[in-house]
Amino acid sequence: MGSLEEAIKQKEFKDPYNKLVVNLLYTHSYLVSAQNGILKPFDLSPEQYNVLRILRGQNGVPTTVSSIQDRMLNKMSNASRLVDKLKAKLLIERRECPSDRRQVDIVITDKGLQVLNELQAYMEGFNNEVIKLNEEEVVMMNTLLDKLRG
Amino acid sequence: MGSLEEAIKQKEFKDPYNKLVVNLLYTHSYLVSAQNGILKPFDLSPEQYNVLRILRGQNGVPTTVSSIQDRMLNKMSNASRLVDKLKAKLLIERRECPSDRRQVDIVITDKGLQVLNELQAYMEGFNNEVIKLNEEEVVMMNTLLDKLRG
DNA sequence: CACTAATACGTGTCTATACATTTAATATCA
DNA sequence: TGATATTAAATGTATAGACACGTATTAGTG
């Protein structure tokens, strides 16, 4: 696949900033495609997987829908409907919150935890196969990404 | 916004690779949201904007739908339907290809070029406001992204 | 207390992504 | 030539993203 220019058949970019925008969009698509390949046999979308990980990180403490929304990678996404889908697959449970009846407490089920466990081995391999950088470069890139957003 | 950990309220990551995946997904969302802010008054989606730029880069030479698909940032997207939308806005034209009647030649219209021109000023400001890196860091990041995909 | 604002969640709608399938035209080759 | 394969584009369907709006509940204020 090599360079971005080759991958999208564009000869050159106006400046490095312009190339960076395109490069990030393209690399995102590259990553998500690879992630989809792993998740599809488990009937999960990348964001559904992310929500499950958020809930596992709670260690059994119930979480509200809006708290999930805050932690989601895509802030414009719709936690309410994602939660619906996960509930239909019996990977999470919804409980009416007694202290505030507007809220809904969400917890991951045993089945949800089991799916995450099965996925773990695949996801570790994913990093090594898909991200062709050494650890030093990965750390550098994390630093740059954090700085990019200011 | 600062660090990723703060932005998505996650205390720590298992390893830098794991953080990098999340960081790229999150930064993508950050970028696309900002892009949307610019494009929305022009009634364009990011990928529609990208297709227009691809066509402008052809300098008047007609391009087939599948050639557009190859150059798109998201290879899994659907050039056929995007082209439909752009045609409805009179930003492109479709012409039956005489040498191969399966193909459809696509060209950008004057109106399409005009929209891109109007957008140009906004997009240049976009880079400086949204990407909070100096040029050296941008070049470094482009190198790392190209290497990441191998 | 009544009125208003804010919050939590759900819904509606349009567009885009992901992927399978279909249809038409062209290429290949026995 | 005729059967088959390949290619170009369109279409179908499910999920997700973007964003406006609706509804119920709680908070805040005069």
C-alpha cells in the first residue's frame, strides 16, 4: 500500500497540513476496515464494541446513557440507539434508576463480558498486524495526536 | 480538551498501541466534526467535498465512477450514490461513455468549481485553527501515518 | 407553591458506511 | 460463434453519524 499518494492515486498535496487531513481520514478508514474484519463474526460494530468496553471499565457499577455518550469516541453518535442494539443482543441490561427516573442505569451482562473475553485475543493480534510501527513510534504518534487537538 | 484520557474520561490504556487506535478514532471524529462545520453551509458532506476535489484534479478529463471509488478516502463507500447526490445539486455531470457503455463519465460543472473556490478560503483557515501542530510536527505525523499502514 | 429552566433520554429524518446482490455490457476462450 | 467470466454501475438493506426536536422528570427561582 505504501504512500498515501499511491493509495488514493493523488500526485501531490498543496501543503503538509492538507496532506495530514487526508492522511488521517484515510488511515481511519484503514483501521476501521481492519477492526470490522475482526468484529463482524461477533456481530458487533466498532462503536458497539467500544460501548461494551466502556461498560466493562465500570467494574459492575451501573452507568447512565449520557455518561456512555460522554465516553464515546464519536460524541455526535447516539448512545440511546446503540444501547438498544446491545440490549437486543442480551449483552447489556437496562435498569430504571430509582433516584432519578429520567436516567437509565446500564450494566454489561455476563454474556457481554464473555464476548469481550473472546475478542481479546483477536484484538491483541490486531495491534501487531495492523499497526506497523514500533513502540517508540507509537508513543510519538500518541503525543502528536494529543497535541494536534490542542 | 487536552489529553485523550480526559476527553473520553478513561484513566489509562492497556498499552500504547491500544491507546493509538482509540486516539486515531477520536481524532478522526474531532477533525470530521470541524470539517462538517465548514461544509454544512455549502450543503456538502465531507466525502462529497472529497469527490469534488478528485474531479477538479482531473482538469476537465472525464472520470468513471469506479475511478472515483479508487481515489476515495473511504474505499467501502459508495461512489455511485455520492455521484447521484452531486448531480442533483448540479455540481457534476454524467455522460454515457461511448467506448464502453457500462461506464459513466463524470465531470465537475462550473457550478461545482465555483463552490470549491468559495470553500478554499475557509479550508485554509481550517488547517491553522484545527491542527495545532507546527509544520515540522505535521511532516513527522505524515511520515508516521504512512509507515503505520505499511 | 407555580413557573421556568435544565437535564436525561428517546425519536425522526437524512446522509453515509458496509456489504451483498443485481443488471447490463464487454472480454475471454473453447 | 456461443457459453462463461469479468467488469461497471446501480440497488437493497442494515447500521451508524449528524442534528433537530419531543417528552418526561428534576432543579431552580420568584
